[in-house]
Amino acid sequence: MNQVPSRQRILISGASGLIGRALTSVLTTEGYTVIRLVRRPTVGADEIYWNPARGELAAAALGEVHAVIHLAGENVAGGRWTTQRKTAILQSRVASTRLLVSALVNRPVRPEVCLSASATGYYGDRGDERLDETSAPGEGFLTEVCRAWESELVPAVAAGIRTVALRTGVVLTPQGGALGKMLPAFRCGLGGRLGSGRQWLSWIALDDMLGVILHALRDPQAHGPLNAVAPGAVTNAEFTATLARVLRRPAWLPVPALGLRLLFGEMADATLLASARVAPAQLQRLGFDFRFPQLESALRHLLDLPHSK
């Protein structure tokens, strides 16, 4: 697969987030020019102001961009899901995508490709069912969010922009996210499964997540929904046991489902206790080569620990 010329400009939203920071560094190293959308006053030619909540975007400053990578959105796990917070989660995704897509399709020269974040929450809580991009959507709040989110990409598709919805699983990195939050307890030997531990967890190492984005950016065959998950989905109990083994610590303190529901309410059932056994069928069809298809090797790499013999 041919690489895109390095002079091309990539517009990124959510560049200050966990994935966005790492992606910006990788793209810059690869020779791309990265332009970031920011909500504060701009401080350089590589920043463009926008405020999706107000419908504001300095579209005249966009110039010609080859690709757009849209990662912005309110943190789903940032707090208990009050009515106000659920509205913020939904609107942050719908309003930002609508604003960005509208600006892109109305430009005299449109970008070739638009990659937009979505999530495996599209599939809902599905037990042991094996899921791929052809599977029907599930039920619940996160499914509603993902469906509304992805529907805002339709005008881009109609305008002839190659569009990819990255249905991302749990991105593993010690720098933050789920793994970053779990590590202190597990390093102290205080980790344990969540609820029954039978729920499936679809994950991807940060290194592979960045690789998926680069692949989708460069491969003209990549379009539509794309599950950004490793092929080695595991149950929560398997994840717990593997992380404890890698850290050489016990994991004897399970967290009851009732306790999670008392702490987090609806969010517990939709995220921590929900089961989604998602496969990266489209990535495999496209020939993407995972560096870390299995959990233990991914964790040892991420935590800079020696591999078992």
C-alpha cells in the first residue's frame, strides 16, 4: 500500500485527548502537516478555532486538507450519567460531527477521506454473541449515541468523501483510560473481576489503534464501519487474571455488580458490566497486521515488562 505524500495536511479534532496526542506525534513523525481544531484562542498556524456547542468553526482558515480525523467527544466514563451528562455526551458527538461535516462538504476542494470515532457501544450488551461490522445495533443509551453519531457522516458519504466510522473498543495504555485507572489497585494486589466476570471485553493496544488509523487513512478500500479492536477479545475475568499475572500480583478482590450499580448507576450496566464480543472483520479483510493480537503480549509491551518464557 502506497504511503500518502508527506506534504499533505491532516485536520484533527480531539487532538488533546489520549489518542489524539499520540496520533499527532505519529503523524508529525511520518511527515504530515497536522492542523488541530481547538476551543480556545489559537496560538499558531497549526490551530483552527471551533466551538461545536455554539456552531462556530473558522472554516475560512481550513485551507486545503487531504484528510480529517474526528476524535472529539465528551468522556463517556467521566462521571455518573445524570440526565444532563447524557445530553452532553450525545450532543458533543452529534453537534461536532454535524458542524465539521457541513464545513467539509461545502468546501470548493473537499478532503479525500474523513475518519470519525465511534465505539463498540454500537452493539450494546450482547452476551456471548460474536459481532462484526454486519451485526445489527444493540439497545440502550450508548447504542443510540453511536447510531446518531454515525448518521451525521451520511452527508460526507453523499458528497463523495471516503468515510470511515471507527468503532473503537477499550484502548489500552498505562497513560490513561481504563488500564490507567486499574493499574494502581492491581499493582497493590487489590484488583479483581467486575461482577460475574463473564462479560466480554473488546480491547486494542494504543500502538495498534494508531496503526489502524494510519491504515484507514491510506487504504482506499477502507470505508464504512470498521471495528477497531484486537482479534483476541477476552472476558473480564480473563482480563483480570492476565493483568494480575503480568504484574505478578494476586487478583482476589472482585467488585460485585450491585456495588458498581450503586456507584455508577446506568453507566455501570452500559460500560463495566456490558458484554460485547467484537471481531475486527473489516481490518482482517483489509490485511491489517496487528502488532499485539493477544492480551498478554500487549500488556507486557505497554507496561514494559519482560515476556514470559
